[in-house]
Amino acid sequence: MPVLEEIFIKTEKQKQIYEKLDQLENTFKERGAEVDKEGSFPFENINDLKKIGYPGLTVPKEYGGGDISLYDLVLFQEKLAQADGSTALGLGWSLGVMMDLNERRPWKEEVFAEVCRNVVKTGALLNRAATEPKTGSPTRGGKPETTAVKKDGAWLITGRKTFTTMSPVLNYFLVAATVDGSDEVGEFLIPRDTDGVMIVETWDSVAMRGSGSHDLILNDAAVPEDYLVEENRNKRKVKASGWLLHIPACYLGIALAARNEALRFATSYSPNSITGTISEIPNVKRQIGEIELKLSQARQLLYAAAQKWDEDPEKRDRMAPQLQVAKYIATNSAVDIVDQAMRIVGARSLSQSSPMQRYYRDVRAGLHNPPMDDMVIASLADAAIQSFK
């Protein structure tokens, strides 16, 4: 195992899971290239991860899960993303949402237990469906046009959601909807086999092509009363969400993959104009060193934030700035690292047979995952002003 990875592995349990992911890496890379080329979905990758119990890692121990820490989640997701970004992003949402629910416990216990046991037993996957065509990202504060109407002891949910990542294999959708006749936004648990649920394959992005982030259509999808799992979601004050660090972990993983490909090329390519490989050329060595510096800065910041979240639960409400900075630095550094890695490889990095062109497209998606850069900068400015006052 490279020293770069050993730095962040602290326990035997981490090492065991990490090594399982390492064994899947080459296969996932090959499949990822095919999925990207075809614009399909990595079903086989998902099935392989289910076989090693990956979806259940963030389920609480009392329901048979791994109950891993945020630090663990960051470590594993970064590793998975080195193999395939789309697979990592999708699993990151499922694991992250479960981690959030595990920490907050906002649901009725019997409903939560039902979902947890299904995740552990069958590898069931879940994700939130909150973004809509007219509201954009829910982090911007738009009110859902999706509606929930109570009728005959059930909720009827109608609306359209976009960017429903991993939609081809999700077992549960957590849908934000405006409760009819009120300004309340509730979150509803909708099993995939519910009547009135349909996926429309609209995902045509050049980045994360295998993420299956299609549209979810709900037409009077009826769920039981207690599947309104979280009320007044629009009025809940979320001060910090550690689980969202799965996002920067994913994009740093893609950057690591690009770094490794650049090193492989630099240490093997030897044009007849020089003795040895291009890795000995001063300008190439400088670029490699700059990549290492950016990676080290971003990773240290990301892992430090995750570790603080785990070790100081009483301080979590005050950690929003640290989490936001970690995401901002990680995703922007990842973009820069991939760009610099491509400069080392040169024009060959633009070949369709090169994984670099996929890393280049995929890594940019991180700029559009929450929290977005402008919101981070504005939040930091507000905090600084209020602190000074």
C-alpha cells in the first residue's frame, strides 16, 4: 500500500475495508470507462459493493450496521472514487444520508428500523430527491412545487425531481414536498415499488455520466401516514452537516486517480530526445511536486475536519465554517490537480482512450455539489463580520 494512503489509515478495521476496495479498483476502472463511453450505469459495481456489505457501513450497530465514523466515510469514499467517480458519488449519497439519519434520529423508530434492516440485509440504497426544475438546489431556499395531499389515511405525492443520483438502483426516495394547504415542507419516504413512481432517463451530463441522476416523476404516489418522516423540514435550522464531506472526498479521490495516472506516464514515457523518462525533467518534477503539495493541503484539511467532527460532538453546531472550507478547498484543488496532471501527460490526456479526459470532466461536477462556492464565501464573510462586531 503506498505511503500516501498509509498516512490516513489508523485502525485494522479501516485497513480491512480499504483493502477490499483496493481489490475492486482495477475492475471498477475498466467498467467506469465503458459506462462513461456508453452513458449507461455501473450496475455491476453496485452489486460488488453490496457483496462486501458496503451500503450498511453507516447503519447503526443496533440494526446490524457498521456504524462507521465520518473519518472512515471520507477515507473509504476517497478510495472508491479513485476507481470510479460515478459509483463513489452515488454510494456516498446513500451512506451519507444514512449517517445523517443515524446521528439525528428524526424518524419514528419503527420506520427507521425497517429501512436500516433492509439496507443491511439486502444492500438497499436510499437518497434524497429535493432538487426541482424551477427551484434549483434546495440549498438556495426554493419551496418545492412537489405536493403532498392527505387522503384516506395516506399521503399522495405528486411532482417532478431532478438530479436524483443513483435512480436506477435506489430502493428508497426521500422526497421533499410542500404539504397541501400549508407552507410546511415535509420529507416523505417513498419505496421504489410504490404505484405512481417513475424514472425518466434525462441524465445527459458530460460529467459523472454513470451517476444515473435522472428525473423522478411522482403521480399520486401513495405512502402511509407515518412515511412523513420529517415535518417542517423548511424550518429546521441545520447548523452543520458533517456527512456532506462525502462530496469533497469523492472529488479528491478523482484527483488522486489523475495524479497516479500522471505519475505512471511520467515514469514510463521516454522520448528519444532524452535519457531516462520525463519524470527527471525539471519542469515535470516541479509540476509533480506542486500536485503533491495541493493534495497534501486539501487532504489534511478534509481529514482534520472529519476527525474533529468525530471527536468533539458537542462542538458540531459550530463547525459549519470548517466543513464548508474543507469542501471548497478540496473540490477546487481537485480541479487544479487534474488540470496539472493533464499538462504532464500532454496531448495524450485528451485521447478518448485516456482516463484523464474522464477525470477532467468528472472532477468539475464537484463545483456544483453543495455547498456551492459563492455560498461558502458569503457565509465566511458574514461570520467574519458578525465576529468582528
